[in-house]
Amino acid sequence: MPRRGENIYKRKDGRWEGRYSVGFRENGKRRYRSVYGSSYQAVREKLIRLKSTGTPPKMPQSKTVSELLNEWLQSVRQNAKTSTIANYDMKLRKHLLPAFGGLKCNSVSGRLVNSFMEQKHQEGLSAKYIADIVTVLKSAFKYAARVYSVQNPLQYVVLPNAERTEKPLLNAQQQETLQTYLQSNPSATATGILCSMNLGLRIGEVCGLKFSDIDLQSRTLTVRRTVQRINDSESHHTRLIVGSPKSRSSKRVIPIPAFLVDILQKQTIQPDAYLLSGSVQAVEPRTLQYRFRAILKKAGLPSVNYHSLRHVFATNCLQAGFDVKTLSEILGHSSPETTLNRYVHSSMERKRQCMLLLEKKAGMPSVFPSENGENAA
């Protein structure tokens, strides 16, 4: 909350404004300038910075969006992961610079960005990907508003809602078939897939798993790294990197089920070697995806994306009675809401079971058919 004497207040349009003195007028009265922000804290930080460094720099009228985007990218480079910077750079080169790069910053408007989003939609890009692209542009203009104390023209641009589509998942019988096949045909790849099925590991985390991350005595597995292929902004080619997990919460310790401990004990353990390769060279996610599809084909199962194993794990855990907080930590999510919104899928059979619980509470006979087609009652 604003403190007395700070000269910070909330405007009717929802923004916060802070005023600071820039000297006196000829009549002796103080002359003020204002800084703006979306929160009290943002404005307060601007005023503190002004008091320590003086008047903020002015953004040149000739500054182009290309110059702003590159300046913003340099400002976030030190605190962002290499993969994140590569992702930003790709979106700049492929989408934002061709559309906005040559424009002056003061000519960019919300209407212009809305037209851009509509064009990308017509090109067939998904709503989520369009939102990701525009988020980069909005971040750059938010940076300009913070550094140069200019108004952000994209502050009220509304991002498109991502269409949520149900990913094809293996049903209970298919999961059992896959589990049986993997255990009957042991290999490093089979062990890695079993880790994803039963521990909820991401594909990059499995590729980055080393034997030193597995403690068979305490029956725990520690997620310390991830492997991914990124676009190199300098060479404009891709390269494989081994880096830290997706987020701070992704670095986690997971208990290993007894049957998986038995499987891991049969592996030739070399502490510095990767689980999937047995050497110091990591297997890349694309290769594991290819191997996974080949295994599905051999097992007579439908083709699904590797990431669906993580969805299956989360759904099975919740149906088995896991509390959402514990499941969220096992998956490495920053909040339980992410777990519920993205990774938990309720089957029709599960919905019928829940409705049956309601009927039993009310003392009514069931009208829902069981799996064999007969009434549950």
C-alpha cells in the first residue's frame, strides 16, 4: 500500500502513477513528472531508481521495434536459460521482426497487434503459439515502459485463448500391455520409458538422467538436468544442450517403486554415464521419441506422443488417491493448479464411478452400466 509522502496513487483506469519533482517553475512552485506502472511496487521501484540515478533516459523518437526487441533481449539474457533465449530469438526472427521490425516504436498500437494475431490465425498457427509470440512483443514494450517511463501501447492487448484439446492416451489395458512388453524386452530405452510411465519424468529429463542420479539404497531418483535441442541464434542451426530442469520446482527427488528398483539394479551402473546411452554422450529427445514409437508398433499399440506418458501417470496417481499437492511436487510443477488443469484426464468410466458414489449416498439404485454393459446395481 502507498505510504504517506510517496506521491503514488491508483488511477481510475487501473494503472498506478507516481510523481517526482524535477525542479521549480518561475513562480516558485514545484514542477512534477509522472511514471506509470501496472502495480504499486512497479511504480515505487521506478521512483527509487530515479532518485538514485536522476531523470530517466528518453526513448528516441526514431527508435524502431527491431532496436527495442534486441535491447530487451540483451536485458533478459543474463537471467534466462539458454533454451529460453533461443526460443525468444526464434520468435523474433521468424515472426516479430518481419511484421514489426522496421516500424517506429511510437507507431505500434493494440489494433496493429490484433491484426497481426488474426493474420497468424489465418496462417494456421494455434492460439497458444500466437499468444506465446505476442507475449514476447508485450514483454519488450513493458520493458520500454519501465526503462523509459513511456506509456505501454500493448498493455491492454488481450491474448487469444488456447483451445484445449484432449491428447490421445493409452487406456488401462493398453498401459498394461506396454508395461508388460517393456519388462519382457529389457533395454536401456525400455527402462527410460518405464521411468516416465511410473515416475512422471519429462522426455528431456529421462534423456538427462545419469546413474549417479539414482540412489538404489534409499530408492530415490533426483532430477538434476534436462536435454533438449535448441536453435542457435548465431549459426542459425540447432544444437543439443544439457541444462538445468525446466524450472526451480522441476529439480526434485522422487521415490522409486520397488519393481522399478529391481529393474534398475540389473543395469550396468557407471556413475558418470547417462542411463539411456550407458556412456557420457546423452541421447537426444527426438531419438527417444522415435524409439518409443517403434516399441508401440512392436507391441501392437496405437501411436501416441511420448509426453502422453506423463499425462497417464498424473491421471493414474490421482485416481489411486494421491493428494494433488504431493502429485504436483512429484511432477515438478510450481502449483497444484497446473497439475489439475493440464495433466489430469477423467475417463468416462471414472465419471460413472463418481456418479455411482453420489447415487449410493442418496440410496438410489444405479442407472449407469458397468464395463460389461450391465447396470452396476
